[in-house]
Amino acid sequence: MSALKKLSAVLAASAVAATSLTGYAYADMAAIEAAAKAEGKLSTIALPHDWCGYGQIIADFKAKYPEITVTELNPDAGSADEIEAVKANKDNKGPQNPDVLDVGLAFGPSAKAEGLLQPHKVATWDEIPENIKDPEGHWYGAYFGVLSFVVNKDLVPNPPQDWADLLKPEYAGQVALAGDPRASNQAIMAVLAAGMSTGAAAGADAGKAGLEFFKQLNAAGNFVPVIGKAGTLAQGTTPIVIAWDYNGLSWDKTLAENPPVEVVIPKSAVVAGVYVQAINAFAPNPNAAKLWMEHIFSDQGQIGYNKGFCQTARFNTMVAGGKVPADVLAALPPADSYKNAYFPTLDEVNANKEAVTAGWDATVGADVK
């Protein structure tokens, strides 16, 4: 079973409702383009250029639509930061108000429930698996990967192979998360995976067990309360970063063997995570936002994610149609990287998020910045 089919099958048991939007017709692309060009602006948020190919994806959008000025807000923001930016700028019609969002799976339904999103179904809607999209079009998954250990081989010649290894004395002062676990979906999911590695069931139980794991990691002196990224990995501030595999592979490419980087998929608790896209309900440039969504779910946009080492929503359909170039396919992680991946249901993701964000300070007490 392919990773995407496995994802769809597992999420089918989640709490995502399966309703239809009566009378909906896809918007006319020519009309969207004309209206977007008239707006002439688009604000994105939380899209680092080395994350899942976003540097090239954004560049392609700018080249395709030179009439639209793109403002990139806070590239290092976490999912919770994005939601707060929407709330804080409801009445702001300037570029500080993000038109579009890219957030972890749990943040899509919660943002919809708060009335923070507006619906739009892209032209390729039917090729997005049912269980990674809101049936009314408020949010929809674009890409996914699995959590890994990204290691600076110059400083860590013997990389950890599983979660329990991170507690070993040899990794003192070396282990970091790639985000603040009170706000970053990547870090929140890392806590889930750590908890599952101890035998806890996905959801609130794994979230609590994961907090205890990081409490031990912190008490042992192994945890570094610094947000890990390519720069801190190379500098040696965070020699081991728990991050999505596609981020580690991108950092490896960016650093070009200086230092050499190894991306290790842990032996147990291989946890996958889906990121969803959405349009701000208060977007100053709603048509440019729709055009951005059409871009990232087009063939060009989806291949852009693949070039950033990500699996995508339309991957199986595009491969079957011969649309993904052979060199892009060859550069992606091997198919068996995902054979043991666990795709948490929406209920499990939500329960874990609540446990981690509410309990990090009291249980772990490390202020990650």
C-alpha cells in the first residue's frame, strides 16, 4: 500500500465529517487571475525557503504573475503563530495580514471552527484524498513527511538510531527540536512520536508520555532549548535536530557537505505529519490567495514540493500520469522510508496538541527559542 493510500485509509477513521457542498462550481481561472492581478498583492506567512521547496515555489509564482507583489511574513513562525497573526490583523488591510496559511493538520479544523478561514476549492480538488481536506473547502492537505533525526556528522560520528538513544550520555547538550512545542506543529508532533516510542497510544496518552520523555532529556542535560535549523545545525549549536525528513534533506543540500549531514528515520515510532493550506477569512487579497492555492496544487506547484523532498496530495495521480520527472522521483526518499509510518488520525492529532501545548511548561519547563 502506498504512503498516500495508507494515509487516506488511516484518516478515514478520524472525525472529519463527510458532507457535500451543494451547488458548488469551481471558480473560473481567468476571472481569478484578473481579480488577483487587480489586487496586485499577496502576503504569505511561515514559509521558509528551505522548507519543502517553498523557495522555488514562491519564485515560480512571482515569475508567473509579475503583476503581484509577494510579501513573506515571519518565515520561521509556527502554526499557532500563524493563527494568532490572523486574529491580530482581522481589521488590517495592509501586507501585515497574511492572506494564506500553511499549518499542521490539527490547526485547520480548529481555525475553521473559529471562523478564521474562507472556502475555496482548487481546480485539482478531486485529486486530493477525501480525508485530508475539509469537505467545504476551508482547508486541504498539500504535503507530508515523517519525523527524523537530522545529524551533524562532524560533531556526532555515531548518530542515534531510535528515540531511546537520545537519552544516552554521549548526546549531552546536542538534541533540539525544530520549533517551540507550545506553538510549532513540527515540535508538537515530535513530542507525540517520542511518547509513542515508549509504548503510549497515539493521542493524549502519547502526548503526556512524550512530555515525560523530554523532561528526562532535559534533566539529563541532553536537550538544547534552541529552535534547530540549518544554521544552528552547521554551527554546532544543535548537532541533532528532530525535524521532518524533508527539512533535513533540504538542509543537507543547502549545506553541501559542510558539514556532512545524515537524516536518520528512527527504528520505532515513525510518525507522519500532513500540512494543510487555507485562506484567511479576513484576507485583504482574497483573489490573490485563491490564485496562490491554484498554483501550489497545480502540477508545477506539486512538483515544486517534490523537489523539496516532500510527498504530496496529488503524488499518486501525478506519478500514474507520468507528470513527475524521473530525476525528481529519483531524488525523493525511498518508498520504504514510509512503509512503517504511522499517520495519526485527526482526533489523535488534536488530543496530542492539547496535551503538549498545555503541559510543556509545567512538565518540561524548557523555554525553547
